[in-house]
Amino acid sequence: RIALAERPAGAVSADQLPTLDGALTLYLGRGEGGLYEDVVAAIRERNPALDLSIRRGPSAALANTLVAEAGAGVRRADLFWAIDAGSLGLVAAGGMARVVPADITEQLRPEFRFSDWTAISGRIRTVAYNPERVDPDALPTDIMAFADSDYRIGWAPAYGAFQSFLTAMRLLEGDAATRQWLEGVEPRATEYAGELGAVMAVTRGEVDLAFANHYYTLRLKQGMPDAPVALHFTKDDAGCLVNASGVVVLGPGDTPENFVRYLLTREVQSYLAREAFELPLVPGVPGPTGLPPMAQIDPPKLDLTRLADLRPTLALMREAGVL
């Protein structure tokens, strides 16, 4: 449970924000183990005059719905909270987004400031490996090298986070190299429905390692401290991409923007770091337990708004036989 009456030092507190009232419709991308629902419930409890309606679904599906609604001249959502930048970028590219006010943008780390959507929390691509089966010193620091390795690999190619990672690989390495990587990994890969399943397979010894966002390993270790799984980071490539969840404001008035301000409070940012093991994006909020300091991680420099166009990625995956 998140208490919006907490007053940790640092960033803006919920106590400093105006109350929310009136009708508001939120399209909420599913994910993060229901923890986003807990945040929404806490905001509702603090603002009893807020009439909040929620439509839930996978982030990519909701993004496509919003694009279709806009094409039909209809706006049903005031806010869209998605778990990846690709879905947010798709909606923003459709011209539906309101410009983010400067006071919101300036709260964020500089690399997560965008004009038409607000980043809320971050996630790092990692290699989750079984230290009982894998020598960490032998693991490549180049994600592309895994295509030529002998490791048994777990992955979730139908999962949105994986597809954003692969889009980043396309942008950084090119289509030909990305297809070659897929074709190299696929013969030794086991497919799972989601990345948590892939990380759990690492602990069972079904695979040696898995490609997944960092928090799946950290959440699993929280419940099973002795589980044989650890995090490995590649360097300056798609394998350590820092992606972000975020919100697009679609509706008029102050209430949608003020809702976003609640998501950037120290209480919410601390909760997401503590319970969801996500990266807080407001400076001064401690990161999740078990993750190295960001200064020790070397993510690629990539404009997250470029992850919006998944079509070439999906076409490439089909050509390579992994979808």
C-alpha cells in the first residue's frame, strides 16, 4: 500500500499539490504486477471528489485504440499511462498529445524530458543469468555477441518490452545485423509468455540466461533471496537500453496535468522504486535495492521517441521466424 501522506525529504510532496476533482478517464496499460493500480487507488483515496474512470489493456493495444479513436474524430481518454516509450510515442506522433508544461518537465532527469509525454519510471534491459551455470566473467559485454555463444537462452519475443529492445537494436545496429542476431539466437532460445517467466526459468536451470527488464530479477530475489539468478549488463548497446513508462495528456483542463504531477511526487516515485523496483526519474529519490548505481551502467544514447514505430521490427521478427 502507498500512503500519500508520507513526507520524505526532497522532491515535491503530494501535500503540496492541489486536490483533483471532476471527471477524468485514464487508459491504463497493464503491467508491473498491479502496482500502478495501487498508485491510482492511493490518488483516488486522497481525492474523493475525483470521478476517475479507467480502461485497462496492454499498452500497445490501448495505443492503437487511441490512434483509431482519433482517426474517427473521437476522444474518450484524458490520460494514457503506458509501460513503454514505444506506445507513448505512437500516440504522441498522432498529434493527440498536449504539450507538457515546463514545471513538469523540469522535475525529471534531463535525459527523460520530452515535449509531448511525461516519463514516470525507468527500466533497464539486462541479461539475467544463473551463476551456478554461468561464469559472469565470461559473459559478453556486447549484446550482439550472444548470437554466437553456446548459452541456452530464455526470451519472450511476443512481449512489448522485448520488441522495444529489438527496435532499439534496429536503430543502433541496422536491420541486417538485427535479423542476423535473431537468427543466431533462435536455435538455442526457449520462448516464454513473459519476461518474468523467462527469469524464473533461469532459476530452475531450464536456460542459462534470459533477456529481460531488470526488475523481474530484483522482484524475484526479493521473494526468493537464495534464487540462483543475477544481473549482467552489456555496454552502450540495446542490451542495456533504459526505457521508460510514462503518461500522455490528451484531455483539456488542469486536472489531467495535476494527475501527472501526483505521479512525480516523492511518495509515488519512492513507492515505484521500493515496490516495483523501477528507476525513479525525479532526482533525489533513491533507486531500487539490488541495482548498481546508474553511474556504473552504460546505456546507449537513443531518443526514446524513436521506439514508436514497431512495424519494421515486427516485420523483421516474422521474417526471422520468431513471431
